[in-house]
Amino acid sequence: MKKVVVATNNEGKLKEIREILKEYQLLSLKDVDCNVEVEEDKNTFEGNSLKKAQEISEMLHMPCIADDSGLCIDIYDGWPGVHTARFLGEKATPEQRNAYILKKMKNLKNEERKASVKCCVTYFENGNYIVGKGEIKGYIATEMRGENGFGFDSIFELEDGRTFAELSKEEKNQISHRRLALQDLLSKI
């Protein structure tokens, strides 16, 4: 079974990736004693995922999978996009970022609240790379709801009216932007 490092120490993310890419032995950064954090300074999800996958692959001399994802709000031309985790600074909590978005959008109605969650997953090996993409469309909720998930899950509302944070982990993993990106990647490998 081919060994591939996944540029993460997030166990939930690693589990989700393992469920889809079953024919690979996937290792976390911790599994390979790698403490490097690659700076996400590109202006696209694809650019950031490629940069992470390439740097880790070349450093460890093994294939690497890396992803980048974020929340894109239509009325703001895709903002916060690649800056989803950092638009209020490195020290801001997800709750602070979500509260900021809700306050910014408090007077917007229905269609003005359209948003999507996008993910790019890159597989890099020996100078070659393959990119998978996934996207889920929905809305920004009017308040934070749900106890599950992380990041913007409590404010991203699906077509059925539930936020990502109101889904079980299993439900979210079946429909997530990351799953779609991984399935896209798998179809190209």
C-alpha cells in the first residue's frame, strides 16, 4: 500500500480523507515527525493547497496531499475566501469571525445571503500534481446554530435550512466540500 502524507494534524480531516482514499496508507504530519507549518500566502485555494503539498512532499521525499478551503459570500465577491481563517487576524477565534460576518450581514435578506464553501485538494509527487475541487452552495444563517463542527459551520446554512454545525459528523462527512474535492481528486488519479 502506497504511503502518502497528509499535510494536517487534524484527526477529523485525516479520518474523512482516509474513508475516501482507502487504497493509500495516509500519514499525518505528526506520524512522520514533521512540525513545519507552510504559510498560506497564495490568493486561491488551489494555490495554497499546491504550495503546502509541494513543500511537504519535497521536504519529506514522499507523496503529499494538502487542502485549502473557505467560506465565499456571493454579495461580497467571494470574501472572505482564502482569508476565511485569518481575516480578523491570526488570534481571532472562529466565534469572533462568525459574529463579525453575522453583524456585517444583519440587514441582508434571503438571496443576498447566498454563499458557498469551497475546497481544493492537491496530490503532489515527484514534481507532478493533481487537483480536486469541491463546492457546496448555501446561505449565511441569521444566527449561529448547532454544536457540531468547527470554523464557520455554525453560520453556513444548507438548502434544507440546517447549518453544518447542526449535522452529525457522519452527515457532514457524506456531503462536505472536502469529500467532493477528494472524490474529484480520486477520479483523476
